[in-house]
Amino acid sequence: MTFNLALTGSDLLLLLPEILLTLWLCVILSIDFSMRHVRHETLAYLSIGGLVATILTLVWFDQSGVTGALFKNMFVLDRLAIFFKILILFATALVIFISIDYVKAFRFFKGEYYFLVVMSALGMMFMASASDMVSVFVTLEFSTFGFYVLVAYLRDDLRSSEAGLKFFILGVFAAGLLAYGISLVYGETGTMIFSEMASTPGSYGLAIGFLLIFAALGFKIGAVPFHSWIPDTYQGAPTPVTAFLSIAPKAAAMAILIRMFYVALASYKPMWVLLFVGASIISMTYGNIVAIAQKNIKRLLAYSGIAQIGTVLIGLAAGTKQGSDAIMFYLLTYLFANLGAFAVVIGVSNLIKSDEIEDYNGLNRRSPFLAAAMLLFLLSLAGVPPLAGFIGKLYLFVAAIEQELYTLLIVGLINIVISMYYYLVVVKKMYINEPTDPSPLTVSLPLKTAVYVGIAGTLILGIYPKPFIDWAVSATLMFSNIVAPTTAASPMIGG
């Protein structure tokens, strides 16, 4: 048996964004290696330039309707993939903006930091196009490899080393689960391609295989009970890396989950709906309750992120096209609010050298800009109108109502109230408590730019969300006739 691996011009066109970013990576590494006098800020802006060029290429693809598949459907470029790739690259560009001041504190390997960030983004771009089990495994490990190094990048900080070790050990464990799950699925179906699995009869081996795969991807998105790495990793890693971990890998893994369950397992919807209902309820409730007791702002945002992923899983629990549309729009709102909040954390941490919530006392008197921005981002994460987070949560809840998931809806509303409590605790410290040090805090231009982008995104998606909702809706048109018809909700989930 022989395979024709030759690529035509049209094939290369489908890979153009990845090829462009790969060449740009080589340029960054070559400049850093051969021109040691180049300032790290120059490498940062070069990295952002490459990301913007790749985003513009993807926008052109989206407008021109460029789609297709390569390598016997292992790599798929469709509007769903384009949506997630743009989201990942935009998040990466914002992360580099908020990294510029932070990287100044690194003693060594400043240029390599930007290379690793962009390399991880490249791996996640491939994840968004993965359409079979082999490409899922390879691309997931490719993207994670850079994070293994980035999390432990502060070599002189024991917490960073501990975070890196925990992330590596649990990451390898998740990779083992993924490999074993893939082997079971292949043994039961005889194929690796998602679309070819849809007609396969169910079996215990197939169910166990997909549960193992979900566990591995659950580690990636940080859903309970696969969340144990998140608090220590978020606290110990460099804060820009924490911000990167909080959105980009979750978006890439969510692209795989949507493809896998909406295509390969569409006919088994009544069964996997229960899985996502349970994961959503547990993640929302656990994340919000534990966040109340946190004293460190990065750990608070870590548990908040676990709860936010529980909210995202409401869309998967709905198991409809409307649910997938809501997931994609909510990830957009989460990108601006969460990265904006981390930008404020970096701005405060760079100046006062602390991530303790207690040290946010009187922030409004020291930096009205940072305090107002943090207030806006926290309210959006909580789902307060008219901000983006409110529209995102509303869209998810409507998808759940359409499927009569009333219990899930009630739990989600209760968790919004719980999250409001610990977000407002931070707000109280910023606006009511007296500062221990009244000296003003100044913000650099790159960090201020990232915060302004976060503010703009949070307000625009809340006040005028229609173009972005339409974008999400158009990106999932291929699921209109794939998802199995809705069945009546069982008493366990119907209420």
C-alpha cells in the first residue's frame, strides 16, 4: 500500500497560516541567536507582527470561503477551525503585550520566551484543525511542550519550579490516558477519522475509550475532577504564562471536543449529555465555592476559571448547534475579560511585587485606571449587564432552556450569585479599604494597550454583540444536520 504525500498548490494554501507562522518563528529565533544586542522588546513586537499577519491571512480565508482537508481528513480547514485559530492568535498577541514589562525581570532567555509562546500558539492552531485521533494526540502534545518550559521559566523561583513539575507530571499522565483511549476507540471502530466513527455501533470498549479521551481533554480545559494542577500552576507560573494558560489551550481543546462529540458521537447524544451536565454542575459549584477562601489573586482567578469552564460546558450539555454557537461566543467574551484581569494583575504585581488580594487595598487611590479596569473585568466575568459576560452567559442559558435542562440552569444562576460575592470582595478592597502605601502606580504603554483592548472588547461584545454572534453562528453551519435530534430530558436533568 502506498500513500501519495505530495502537496499541490491548493493544499499549501490550506496550510498557509501555519507555514507563515512557522517561518516567522524561524526568523525570531535566528534574530535572537545571531543578533544578541537586539532588545527583547523588538522581538516582542516582531512576534506580534507575525501573529497579526497570520490573523489577517485567516480573515481573508474566512471572507473568501477557503476550506478543505488534507492528509486523508487528518487536517481540516473550515470556518470552525478559522474561528478558533483567530481567537488563539489574538489571545497570544495580547499575552505578548502584557509580557513585555514582565520579561524585563528575566535574567536569561528573554528572546526564547517569545519563541516558546508563539510555538505553543502554532501547536494550538493545528489542534483547531485536528479531525482524527492521531492528529489530536500529536497536536495536543506539540502545544503542551512549550508550556512545560514556560510554566517553570522562573528558574530561581521555587514555586515556578514546583508548578512546572506538577504540570509536567499530570500532563504526561493525561497524555497516557489519551493514548490508551485512542487505542480503545481504534480497536472498536477500525478508524481514526471522526466522521467515519459516526456510524459505528456502540460498545463498552468505545464508551471507555471516549471517557479516557474526555479525561485527557478535561485536564487541558481544567474541568473538575481534572483540575488539580490549575491552582498551583497558575500561582507559580509567570503571570503572563498563567494568562496564556487560562484561555488559549482551553479554546483549542474545546474545538476538539466540539468536533469529537458533534461528529464522531452525534448518535450517542442522550448519553454524553449526562456526562457534560455532571461535569458542568461540579465544575461551576466547586470552582466558585473554593474561590471564596482564596487570599491570592492568581489563585482566585484560577478557581474562577474552573467555574467559567463549567459554564462553557453548559453549551456542550445542550448538544445542539445553538449550544456550540454559545460556547464560541462565550469564549470570545472570556478572552477579553480574563486576559484584561490578568493584565491588571501584572500591572499591580510589577509595581508592588505582590499578588495577595490584601495588597489591592485602596487601589483606586493609587491607580484609578487599573481599579476601574479590574472592576469592569470582574463584573463581566460575573455576568453583569450590559457587559460581554452577561450576553455570553445568557446565550448559554438559552441553549440549556431549549433542551429543558432546567436543573443545570438553576445551578448556573446560583453560581452567578456565588461568584458575585468573591468578585465584590476584591472590588471592596480596591474602592473602600485604605491603601497601606498611598504612592501612585504608573502603567507602561504596552500594558495599558492590552488593558484598553480588554475594556473595548468587554464593552463592544456586551453592547453590540450581533456581528460576533453571527460570526460564531456561521462557523458552525456544518453541524446543522449532524447533531442528533433532541430527545426528551430525563428526570435526572430535566427538573
